[in-house]
Amino acid sequence: MRGRRHLGFLTAGLLAAVTHGPLADPARAADQSHLATVTTLRKEADSHPAKMLQFGVYRTEADAWVAWKAVVRRQPDMVADLVPRVALQRPEIPDSGFVLRAAPLPDLDPNFVCRRIVGGGGSCLVVDAVAEQPPTTPVAGSEDNDHNGVVTYSPDQSREMQEIERQAARLSRIAAIVPGNEARVDIGALKASRWNLCSLTFDDGPHPAVTPRILDILRSEGVRATFFPIGNVAVRHPRIIQRIVQEGHEVGNHSLTHPNMRTLNTEAQRAQIAETNRILAQAGADPVLFRPPAGRWNGDTLTAVEQEKMSPALWNVDTRDWFTRDAGKIMAQLEATGTIGSVVLMHTTYNATAEALPRAIGLLRTRGCRFVTLSEWITSLNSLATPRIAQR
């Protein structure tokens, strides 16, 4: 085993079951005891049409996203479990306007959610779900090529990735990023230290065209980030890994083949991690963080990660570039959720991500962020944690 820092990783216990935070309106505190209703499984969903929430129709797509940001600011707790979507009201008529809808997570009753929103002073309608439109076609035709590390995420993966961001809002800053780490940081300690760290993280790839473009932008902006490449892609692009290291960025581990780690036993999970470490080491990297593909992990994952003297690492802000592949929508998502303390999930394989990156950096800087690698972000919080987490 290679000697590595052990960044506050605790194997004891998995993440606790997560409940919703306090309601925005104290007068509705009585609803807290009925939160189980919100997460009641819709057992008859297969026999009824899927439903969505509709918030309005707007002249332009940009107007619709501005409206969504206003909803998030006004009722953040009530819309935390919704996935926004903007589409033409009538696809066959280009000037028909854009409709703003949001899909609840699968275990939520849309009628209940809509009633909560209306009761909080907002407005919405429950409508039949519409078929998903394919993601925006990337600018470069060569982008969508498995050999370039581009991953197409399934609906199940999409739901779980969105759930990670939702849970992050309910967990301590450290626990949201490092599964198994139960330390907490007092808000007073953060204020006293003027803590203002953010971390940009890039999954998948490396991509032979998009990743160098992202690196050019980071160098121009003076920002260091953390990259989580896929082992069997990185082996074909060692020079890109070398450049990432040489320019002061961190290289993490994103598995060898991007599997669902939960379907593998401990030995197989460790093999995914260890072989990727070997590939990355040949290019000059020494990963200390492992990010499970699509955020899917279990107790065996934590064991395998610890055996490799590493720490698991998730995120708390998802730009959803993997879904929209649209720079404007990436920015709309970040504007609604990005702030000091953000660990931002992006991907190093989409042209839209590179297009949005300078604006994303500018936005987070105006909100007070100082950019560091994810290891530095974790180490900084651990130093402020109570109880203090031993560093190894």
C-alpha cells in the first residue's frame, strides 16, 4: 500500500437517514410531523400517468430560467426535491413560448408538493408529464464518443445524483462530501476563521479536446481544481493527466470502468480503485480521493477505499451539465445553488461545460469563493471540526 494522507475518513457507520430541514414558515411547523407523507412511495405509479408541476409559460427560455431562480429564492425548502425543466410549449411552433415545469423525485406526491408551494404563497399546477427531449447536441461531433470518456447517464443514475445534492443540504458540510465522516463544524468557527472555500471538481474523461480547453481556462483564471478521471480512459491520455498534475491541480480516482459500485463485492471494488491508481501513478498522479461513479456507494465501497488509504468524496452542488449540455442552463443551475462552501460537480467531457466555466468562476468569486482543490477543502474543514478529526 502506498502512503497517503487519510483525509478525515471514518469507516464507522454509513450516512444516517436524511430528513427534511426546518420549514420556511414557522406557522407550518406542525407539518413537520407529517413529513412522512411527502416521501410516501407512490405504489400505484405504474398504473397512473406520471405527473409534473408547471409554474408558467414565458416568452423566452432565459425568462423561464429567471423565473425558476426566483422560485428557488422564495421557497428553497419547498422546491429542494424538484428537478426543473424548460421546453417549448408546443414544439411544432417555435414562437409558442417556453413552459417551466419541474419533476418531483420518484418517491414524492406531486399534488402534496404543489399544495405546499401554494400554501407558501407560490403558484403551480399539476400536469401530465411530457416525454423528455434529448439533451442539446454538443458543438463538437467528436464529443460523444465512449473512447473520449463521455458517459451517458441513465434515468436511475440521474435520480441518484440529484438525491445526493438534495441530501447535502441536510447534512453537515463534511458529511455531505465525505461519506462516513460524522464530524461537524460550528458556524461560529467558520465565521471566526472567515472560511470562504469552494472547489471545482470535474468527473469522467479525460477528453482529448475538451479537457485541455478546461485546463486552459483554469490556468487563465488562476484556479486550481480536482479531476476524477476514469482509469480505462486515462490510460489512453497520459499526457493530459501529466498536464493536470504539472499545472497544480489534484487528480482523484473515478474507477476503472465507471460501474455501479454497489453491484460489486469488496474485492472487485478495490480492484477498480487499485488499477486506476496504478494507471494514474504512471502519469505522475497520486490520488487520495475516490469519487464513486454517479455517487453510488455502499459499505463495501468504504472498506475498499480505506484499504487503498484513500477517502471517498461526493459533491454538494450539481451543475447538471451531464443532463442539459447547455452553457446557459449550467449557469442557471449554478446561480440558483452556488455559494461559499460549494463543491461543484462538473464534467470534463462536454463543450458546454467549458463554455460556461469562465462565467461560473466569475459568479462564485462575486459570491466570495476562494478556490482550492477538494483535498484542501476537506482538510480545512477537518481542522475546524468538533470533534477534531485525526489526520493520517
